Amino acid sequence: MARQIKIEQIDDLMKEAVQELVQKTTLQWTALAKKATPVGETGNLRNDWKTDIGKLRGTIINRMEYAEPVIYGTALPPSWKGRYRTRQQTIKGFPELQAKQLTVGYIPRELKRIIRSK
């Protein structure tokens, strides 16, 4: 039998579900970003991903000085001579590609799972 909830409970139920979804999606995205980040001599770029999770917003950021050229292919250093390149053949802009994948697959699936568990 389906769970019965009162109409006045829907607001709180959905807030809880969305907050849980934001947390899980942000952590999933962080894991994907770390996995896709190339590892150089130190591994600092991969290890520098930081996650900030609020009630309705999750953020991942990498503040390494060379993160922008390696991750997005912008602000390339002069030594790259205008060409994007990494030793691991990283796809530039991979965080945006991952976000699209999460939006289409992970988020709808996870939201259904969260709502069913409430």
C-alpha cells in the first residue's frame, strides 16, 4: 500500500528530498571530477577539488593555479604554445560534460529513489 501523507507535509518532504539530492549529486560530481582530473607528478590537481554543500546548492571547485588550463583548456600557459594538451588526453571542459550527464541520468534516478525512501 502506498504511503499516506497529508497535503501540509508535502512541502517538508520535498525540501528534505531536494536537500538530500543536492548533497548526493554534489558528492557524485566531485568523485567524477576527481576521477577525470589528470594526475601529474604530484597529484595536487586531483587532490585539490573542494566540495561546498548548502541546503539547496552544491559547489565543487579547484583552486590550483593551473586548474583552468588543464580542466577547461582556457588561459593556456605560454609553454603550451596555444595548444590544449595533457598527458592523459583529458577532454577540456569535462566538468560541464559531467554536469550534463548527471542532469540526464543520475539526478532523475536518484530523486525517484530518495522520494520512494521517504
